[in-house]
Amino acid sequence: MRRLIPVVLAMLLVAGCSAAGTQESERFGGTGPFTLVIGRPATAYLQPLLDRWNQAHPEERATLLELPEAADEQRAQMVANLQAKSDRYDVIGLDVIWTAEFADAGWILPLERSMFPLDRFLPPVVDTAIYRDKLWAVPYTSNAGLLYYRKDLLAKEGFKPPKTWDELRTQARTLHTRYDIGGYAGQFLAYEGLTVNFTEAVQSAGGQILNQDGTTVTMDVAKAKAGLDFLVDGFREGWIPQESLSFKEDEAQLAFEEGRLAFARNWPHAYGPATASAVAGKFGVTRLPGLDGPGTGSLGGYNLAVSAFSKRQKSATEFIRYFTGLENQRRVLADGSFPPVWAELYDDPALIKRFPYLPVLKQSILSARPRPTSANYNQVSLVIASAVSNALTPPFEEVGDDVVASMKGQLDEIIRAR
Ligand code: GLC
């Protein structure tokens, strides 16, 4: 009984704080130096932003822990660390697809919504941080795939940026033949990036793989096959280069920057570096194409969460508030060319002047479909990536219908086993 009293007191305190509506962060004890762990694509421009925080908060310095580029490797390292209940991570840069898994496992703490200006953020982006009606992280950057194209080559051939797969196929094939250049590529190595590329192809044919909470396989075999065929045909016909079977985001970006690709699917953060590459001034970006018109991308991005094992939770929470604030978000775009989460930045004339694709990006984010909010999303993704990778690899022996049917069977099993 005596042991219960402090618990009850603590609960009353928490309730008191929430009722006051202001001091929920008090629940998060511990201040001092802390770490921010996040994957590499997001780290390139980060240090100067952290330096600003560090100058203003010498007692609560933030140290960047950089994880590898591939989403799967980031997740594996984070999971290993959190399963061991390590306090090495304080602020966790969570891919939008991990919210449910990390929340279910008790690795991250629910946050008080009123502490963050969520109503100023793009609504679908906020949804990626909510699971079972609680806020588990704060949106930091959003993401939506774009089609990068060689404006100069399209102009020479009198082509307009493609809106459909047929147009993309024809243009990619023509440019591949006439200019000795790869036609099209995306992220085709077997990992989360391939799952995204395939999911986008299925969605852009009007299909869906799972329902939103990941409890039902909703895959229409014909639509999934149409998405798969678009990619398989590219490899088979040679306008998607073989080497892209080993592409993640970085490799696709480099190939485009070096002038080895006419079209590339990549995230917006490839834009800034391309403006300082061999194709500067020669490229444009547009929405991903689809079967009958513009396609439907997958919503990407990173949210910032507080580790349940952190001993600096108060500092971590304050930092998240700062880092997701308007001023910092402007830098996320201006310095990192990452899509911010604040809606108003997409309509800012000075930013649009510098990043002319902002309206296209906003549209792409708002029309992108989130990946399923499921605690076992990772298993789902592994099944998809491995089946698609087999189908894209020569000698293309797998028949599209069989690939899709077998994928559907495996996904059903995962979901039944939940
Ligand atoms: C980007 C996206 C992320 C996605 C990953 C796939 O980092 O922001 O959401 O899972 O790419 O490679």
C-alpha cells in the first residue's frame, strides 16, 4: 500500500498538469546534454542547425548520431538499441512508417498535443505521428516522390514532361536510344525504397496493397500486376538500366546528377544537390506519372520522438519543440531542400522563387497515400521488396500473376498471425 501512494500522487500530478494544459513537459524529467539519432539523408545539412541550438543551450547540447542511408538499416540499429533499453538515444528521428511499431513496443513516449502547433502543419503529415489516438512524435520533415527529368533533352525532342506511364515509357525509350543514356530509374534494391516504388506503381494504377491500419490485404491482383508490369517492362526492354537494381536514394541521385539518366524517381532532397551538379539548369521536377494521369505517391518523412529510456526527456522535448518550429523549418527547406511540415512555407513567395517546385511538392504530399499504420509494417515491407526484386531480376522468369498472387498469400499470413 505504501508503495502505491507515490504512484497515485504522481498520477494526480500528471492529471493536474494536463488539466492546466501547459506543463505536460514536466512529466518528462531530466535535462542535460542529449543525442539526436537520425538516418543519413537527413543529416547532411543538420550540424549548423544543431550548432545554433547548442550555442543557446550550452548545458543541453545536442549531439548528432548519424545512422546509415537505408531505412531498413536505420530501423535495425534503432531496434537493437531500444530492445536493450539503452539510454544512448534521446531524440529519435523516426521514419513515418515506424510510429506504430515503436509505440506498441513502448520505446517512445506519447506527447502532449497542445505543446506543438500541429494545426499549422500539413494535416496528412500530422496523421503519420498519431497512433491509437495519441501523438507519439512531432512531424519534422515530410516527403513525397517526384519525377526528375532532363528538361534539355525533352526540349530537343519536343516532349512535354510525361503525365502517364505510356508517355514516360515512350520518352524514356527514345532518349535511351538516341542519347545513350539510362531512360528511367528509382530505388530498386530490395529494401524499403523498393517497397515504396512498387507501392507507388500499384497506387498509380488505381490499386492498394493493404488497408490503412494494415489489418486487411486489399490488393486487387490486376492493378498490382499493372504496377509491376510497368517496372518489369522497363527492365526487360532496357530503358530501365540493370544497374538500378542496386540503387537506393543516393545511387539514383548520383546517376541523375552525372547525366546517366533521363528520368529518375527520387525524393525532393535530391533537388538542392542537383542544382550544383553537371545537370544544373538542365532538369525539372514534376509529379510522378501513373496509368491514366498523374500517379499517387507514398507519403514519406521523419518525425521526432522521445525515447522511453532517455534520461534527458525534458531537454529532448524542448529541443523537438524548437526544431519543429517555423524558423527552423524554413532552414530545413532552404539549407537541406527537405520538405518542411509547416503548411504556410509552401505558399511563401521567396521560397517558391528559390524552389519553383514547391507547389508541385505540396500537391504531391497532399495527394500521397500514407503507408499502413501497422506495428508489423516491417514484415509486410520485407515480403513486398523481396518478391518485387525477384520479378525485376533477369531472366524475368516469374510470371506477373504468380508474383502478385504469392505476395498476396504471404501478406495474408502475416496479417492473420498478428
Ligand atoms: C525516405 C522517406 C521515408 C522512406 C524511405 C524509403 O527517407 O522519407 O519515409 O521510408 O525514403 O527509402
